[in-house]
Amino acid sequence: MINTAALFSTAFLPGQAGFDTDAITGLAEWRLDTPMLFKLLIGADAQAVAWPIYDDGEDCLCVLAAPMVQAQASWQALSALMDRPRDAASISARSAISALLAGGQPWIILDSVQLIPYDIDTPEYAAALDAQRAEAQALHSALLRGDREALASLLAAGATSPATGYWSATADAQLADVEELEGEDLPFLQGLEVRKWLEDALCYEVAALGQPDILGLVTPYGRWIVPLSLNVTTLGVYHAHDSWITFATAEAPDAHGVLDLNGTMVLPPAPGALNVISPHLVQQIDRDGASRLLRLPDGTLLFESVYYFRQRDDGYIDIQRQTHDDERNVCGVIDATGKVVLPTAYSSVQDFGAKKKIAIVSQRIDDRFLFGLANKQGELLAPCQYETIDSATTSSPPRLRKNLIFAIDAQGRACMLTLDGKQAFTPLYPPAHHLRGVAVQSDFLYVVKDGMAWTMDFTGRLLEQLDTVDNFKAAITAQLSETMGLGKKKAVPRNSFTPAQILARADREQLHAMATLLLLGDAELAARCVDITLEELAEDDQEEEYEGDTPAAACFFLLWCTAADVLGHGATLDWKSVDEVPHIHLHIELPALRDFRWAEREDGDALDDGLAAIAAHLAPHQLHLVNMNGGEDTYYLGVVRAQDAEAFSKVALQAALRPVVY
């Protein structure tokens, strides 16, 4: 959807008898911004009203309305301040606005819903709507005073401009419904070749008959965004979501320029290629490969000699500087507007943490890559002098343990870093294992002193001598091998069952008891849940097999799936799904979870940390989070009442499950 503002008229407002969304008359629209004229016409008597075209606007104030007679009077007063039109286009445009307003219905509506960056019925949206109404009232006051300075951009505006908007009797009055229509029903498409519908631009790509290489863009209501007179031969709408269209013309096919979604020229064609990076940035690449970064829409040069950009998971952009043959690539980080977050001085920059705003950076020093820490203010907190800084992946922020970060210095010694990049203690001992996940635990380290493995706390104090380093490593290797199933192979027990086998062992009374626990004591809903489960099993393909250590366990899982998928009382989360924790209310639809916030989330927190936060939130509601079967990579979650927690564990254990109650 392209963010658009629209003016239209209606005989009645929502809530009044006779209101009909099919009787709305379009007046004007403008993409990407709300024109000054739209606000001026809404004026001093603007009132916020609901607008049922939007689902969330059915009962919520979301658009501005004013009497049409006020808008007509404002237009007449503005026209009196304007200079006489000097060309036919200006005369025609003013006449069109006059005629449309004169023929409008009693109420004029300004719809800027898509341009307000908040959800309807939120305090932020209400504040933005109030600010728009205040701006409309201020413009109306300026008009009454004859304040030419306040109205300067409008008085100097052309026929179609950001200040006046696009006016037409065909302007679409329902912004949410701009879609492809049948070409034979649109007179402005007659005599043109319709090449395709471009959803990204909400336009038809067309060509003139007999000139198939000359392209244009036109909306379903007849507004030309790219007129054929521009002689465009190459159109790129891949970046329409960033507000831009790239193009080249027949006169200069190897030169590329940028238009906005209103068809306004932003960058005139220049030799070379263009790569839109964000709504504010474009990379311009010369024929010889030289590259620069320009700001949109004004074309200001931000960086010379840059050739690589990558959108990061933390919302920033990696930028890599072009170097000569004898130099190594160096990179930095910018935000979406081109502001430098970290200068191009590093070999790599990992993602910033969501909470602590710290990233791991690296530099090549004496033919080896060493790591440090930097923050979003561009400060190097810890110099690049560490062989390793602990993180979940090679692009993740540093992993935190008690607000400290595990590192190994350039001499191979283990230490912990504070959040400001300082060493928590002087490094003296190397880690006792090469795997970071083994070397560092939740509150201690394994280190080596005089050939022996020790535990050491996060202050650098040795705690307990364990064994020789070789024996320690051998024991860890054996544990890892067993965990990963690399030891001696054992016969795999049969652990799947057909519907018939499950039904033959199904104990309806036991199932009903389990369902009642999972559905917070609602026995009637539990009975329905059991019925659904058994009915689906009876109708299922008899060759199908369901997993479970026993038929009863398989049946309990199916029962849980019914409660989760059909009734919204459970959720399946993979062990890596940490980012879904803040959205748990979307997976388990309980009132007690609607206001859950993971306020204490730290960078590096795992799913178990998130589940603990959910459990703490549920505790005052006398509810427990439960996992149907612990010890698996997948968490089968539900919620039980505190009074039912013991009974839940008992019945789950009877079915050969491994329940976990948080």
C-alpha cells in the first residue's frame, strides 16, 4: 500500500442516518504527504470523526471532517491572494478545484490515516490527529489574516504540486481499495498497450501503440504518474516501498534517474546505475565502477568511494569503503538516513544488542583479526585486542552473563568485560576448553592453571581444582558425544502409533481430566475438546502415524494440539524462537497474557529466560506456564491454574510425558 492522503465529500457523517460509503465523492489525492491545501480547506471547523472504510476506524476517531461551505469560502479567499494564472495549465487547475468544491457534498473529509505512523485507537495516533487539526486551524487563521509568508509555498505552487495535490473528479475516495480494474472499463487506457499491473506502484505499466519501448505509469483512476511524454524506456518500481521509481529515457538509455511516487523528478538521469538503499539513500555507480552515496530526495553527496551496502538485522546498514588493490576492505555502520553510527574503520561490525546497544567489532592487526566492543554513539568501548568475544553467532551482539561479557585476549587468556569495555579482572589463565559454551558457564569459568582445570568466578578468583586438563577435556568430549548421539548406537524403540492403536487405548475420562486442566477448569469446553480430538482420529487416514512414547502420550499430544490450534490455549515454540516470547499473547489467547512485557530481557537471553519471564508474569494471576514434554528442542506450552499444577504433572507423568511446570 502506498501512503496517500485524500480529500472527498459525503452527504452524511458516520453515525448519521443516511451515511453510505458507496456515495462518497472523490476530490483530490496526493501520495507520500498531506498537501497544505488539504489542511487549509479543512480549516478552523475541523472535527475528528470515525471512518468505517478502515476496520479499526469503525468506532474510532481517525479522519478530519468540516462543512463544505467553509472549504468553499477558504478556497475563494485563497484565490484572491494568488497571482493571476500565467498559463493554460494553471487556469485549468484552478477552475477544476473550484468546480469540484462547488459540486461537492455537504461534508469535506481529509483522510491521512495511511500517513500517520501509528495504529488507529492508540494515544499516539490521537495526538498526531490533534496536531493535524491544530495545523489546519493555524493555516485557516493565516488565511484570514492574509499572511502571505505563512502561505508562501501554497501561493507559489503549480497546477499539481506537493502543496496543492492532484485534483480530479476521478480521484479515488477509498484509499484502502485501490486495485487493478478491467482495462476495457477504463477509457484512459483505450489506445494504449497495457503491459502489466504493478502492485508495488498501484499503477498500470502502459506503452503507446506503435511505440512499445516508450513506457508510462497510470493509476486505475486515470492519474499519470509517469506520462508517456517523458520518453521513459526503463522503469524500476522495485523500490516503490521506499517511495522511489528509477527510470531511464530513450535519449539517454544508460543514464538513470529517480522519481517519487507522485512522478516528481528527484534525481535527473546521470550516467551509470542506481541502487536504492533506503527511503533516504541511493547508491550511484559510474560506468567505471566508482560509487557514491547520495541522500534522497535532495541528492546531497554523503560518501564517495563506497561500494557495498547490507541491511542489518538491527535496522542499521553496513557500508564498505572502496579500497585500492593493496588495501583491505573496511566497513562501518550508518542509519537509514545516512548518519554515521560507526566510521569505516573496521573489518567487521556485528549487530547491536537490543537493550545494551553494544556491538562486537574487529580489526586486522599484525595479520590477525582481533575483536573489541563499540556502542551506538560511535565510541570504541573495548579496543580490538581480543582473540574472541562471546556471541551466539558471528553476526550477533555480545552474549551477557550477569551483565558481563566473556572474552579471550590476544595472548589466549580468559577474562570478563564490563559493559563499558573494561576488564573485570586481569587475565591470567587460558580457558580449559576451546568451545566457548563449555569454557564459560552462567556464573563461572573453566580455566587452566599449572596443567590443571579449575573453576573461576567472574571476579577472577579461583574456586575449585577439578582434574588434569586432558581428563577434563576427555570428560567434556564424552558428554558432548553422548548428547549428540555419537556414542554407541542403540536400538530405536517404536514410538509412533496409528489412529486405531491410539483409539484402542484412549481413556475418555483421563482425557477429559487432562483437557480440563489445560483449559483452566472449563469442563464443558474440555468435553468438546476431547470430542474434536477423537472425532478427528476416527476420520483420519489409518495409515497415518503419530509420535509418542506410548499410545496415551500420543493421544495427549493430539489433545494438546486441539487445545492449542482450535481453542487458542497453547503454543508450539522452537528453542530458537526467543523473539516470539514478547508476542506470547498471540499464541496463547488468555486475558492474563495481553499485557505481558519482557521488560528485563537482556542480549543473549535464551528461550528458557523468556519462559521464566512469562511464568513470573502469570504468577500473580494464580496461573502456571507448563511444557507438555521437557527435554525436547520443541516446547509444547500451555497454562494451568496454580491449584491444578500438581494434578497436571501427575496425569502427564502417567502418560509417559516429561512435564515441566514453571
